[in-house]
Amino acid sequence: MKKLIPLLLAALLTVSCLRLPEIISSSQSAKNTAVCPAPFTKEKYRFVHAIEASIAGEAGGALIGVTIVDPTLRFVSCAIMTVEGLVLFQAESGKSLRVIKALHPFDSEEFAVNLIADIKLIFFAPAGELEKAGKTEAGATVCRYRQQDGRRVDVISDSRGNSEINLYSSWKNLKRRILLTPSGGSSYQRIELQARETVNYSLIMTLIEAQPIEGDTAQDESKSQE
Amino acid sequence: MKKIFPFGLLLILMLLMSSPAAADDFARLRDESANIKTIRARFIQKKFMKILSRPLVSDGKFYYAAPASFRWEYVAPVKSIALAYKGEVKKYSQSGGKMVEDQTGGARAMKIVLNDVLAWMSGHFDQNPAFAATLREGTYTEITLKPVGDNFAGLLEKIEIIVARKDRTIKSIKITENKNDYTLIEFKDVEVNQPVSDSVFQVI
């Protein structure tokens, strides 16, 4: 029985980490947006990342991801390709989602919707209203945004400059955990995403290059694919 | 279900089959391919896409030993290795700081395509019903492969291989996916029939 206690404690801790945590805040800080972490890109950018994918705990091979983000329009254009250069998936999303190319196993609508949602979660400030600001139990700064559908997004920043973005379902269960480890002036030097779905998956994205973009991204990208 | 065709294999096949090209017909190409025992080379791969403002550049190394051993290795920016040795094909990718065998569909597809690889390596370059092959002599020898039917619809439009007429070394391979996207591979330091250790095809 003694041997079981640490295991039970570990299990309880794991479960508690997967639920929407309490935010410690004073009445003054609770709605103060000025204190909120904002690791998100503020201008149009093109990112190229090496992607290490893992599905249900098994290594899923190396890929390369190209992402164009325009935070003003909340526009995303993205492509996933093999190391050999074969484009497996390409899509863009502004007001609506447009899949340009999708090969198996990237050809389901669910994949496209989730991928774009993940990209927006990583690169754009949460769309919902600030629900609460304060500190985590560990002392990091956190702001919680409530979205229209009842989901919450916590944006957390620790004293070392690392950021964490956590998405919780309307049932307060953790759905996404994104860790941003900045380096060389970019918040997106290393992105680690853990997704809790029917089949869990994780991505480790390492920056190959980042480049600011001038001009009307959404228009340019739509034209380029015609 | 569309099969994900491993471009690495395709490139290797192209290199094997076109390096010995000293004539303007495929029969002679086939005959001369029998002289190739080993190849080793470096390559620079440039991926062109509209979504990229400038090409994405990768570099790597390639080794081949007759009859069916090869190594196609990307060194940067993403490490990846495909090995074929004694009928077994494996693909490795970097994961968690170490090279891990890729067990996904891409690696399995490589094994499926191995039969095609072997057919092409034996010189049947223009006899694969999946591709229509043409050869044109100019400043360079240019071989063009176009998929027949809808085998590669939406995946591959054509493959163009450029071979130097003077020394018969491969210059480049261009793989066109569609009007917006193509991959250009340029070979450097190509060495034919130089010693290549068996361990190159077994050890990552």
C-alpha cells in the first residue's frame, strides 16, 4: 500500500494540472490588461520551422512548416512539407478556411480546422475578453481570456521570459499546452505544443528563419495561389 | 488514398540512371548504367513556393553502391537519412536530439516504391509505365519524365534531369509539383566508381 501512495499522489497532481487552475489576484490586478504577457507577433511575419511530430507518444517524423501570420487581419497562410520538399498540406484562413492542398493523412477537414486553430493560438493574442489577471501558484504572471464559446485561454509568462499558452475547454479541461522559449529576439525560436484530443499529439518546432512581411498579406497570398 | 511518393528515392533513381548518359537514346543509357558501381555526391536542394519569399535551401550527401544500396542524407537545416541495404529500406529523422527511425506512412511508402527503384536501377528508365520519358540533346542532355494517367495527379507534374554532355555528370534535377511549387536539386562533387564502405548504408 505504501508503494501505491506516491503513484496516487502523482496521478492526482497530473489530473489537477489538466484542469483550469486558480489564479491568485488582488482586486487591483484582476482586470489590469497592462500586466498581461504578450509574446504574440505584432506585425506580419513569415516563419519557417523544423517540426518534430509525435502522435500518441510515437515519433512521427520530421517536417518543415511555413507560416505567414497577419495579426491585424488574423490571417494565416501555412504549408507543411516533407524534408524532401513535397508539400503535404497547404491552406489559408482569414474570414474563412481555404485548403489549397491536402494529401493523406492530412486530408481531413478536422485536421485543417485544428491546425489553423493551433496556429492562431500560437501566434495571435486571444480573441476573448480578459476574465482575470494575476499570478499562478508558481508565481508567474497570468492572464485568462474567456472566449464566446466558454473556452478559456491562459497566457503565462515566467521570470525567465518563457511563455505558456494553455487552452481549456468549456468543461475546464486542458486541450492545448504551448510553451514558447524565446531566443535571438524571437518568441518563436522553439515552440512546444501538446494537444489532448482523442489521439494526443505533440509538436516541437524549431525556428529556421523568421522574416517580417510588408504589404497586404491576405490579398497577396490569395492572388499567389490563383 | 494518395500515396506519398518519396522524392528522395526518386532523386536517387534519377541520378543513377542519368549519370552514365552518353548517348541520345535510352537503350544506350541502359547499357552504360551497367558500368556504374558506386556514386557519391553532395547536393543542394532549393524548394520554391509562392508562400516562401526566397527558396528554402537544404544540403546533404548521397551515396550509392550497386546493386541496391543507397544513402540519401539531409544535413541541414533538418537532419534526415534514408538508407537502403540488402532489400531493407529505413528512414530516420531527428527527434528529441537523436535520430529515430520513422515508422510513419512516409517510411512505409518508401518500401513500397522500392520495387520501382530496383527496376529503374537495372536500366529500365523509359519502361516504367507510370512515367513517359523523353530525352533531348542540347548544350546538356535533358531527360523529362511525366506521369502517365492520374498516378501522381496533384502531386507531381514533371521531373527534369540535366546531365553535362562533356563529363556526363549530373548537374541538376527539377521536380515540378505544379505551376507554383518546384524543387531544384543541384549536385556537386559527383564521384563515380570510387570506394564506398558498406557501413555507409547501415550506420546512421
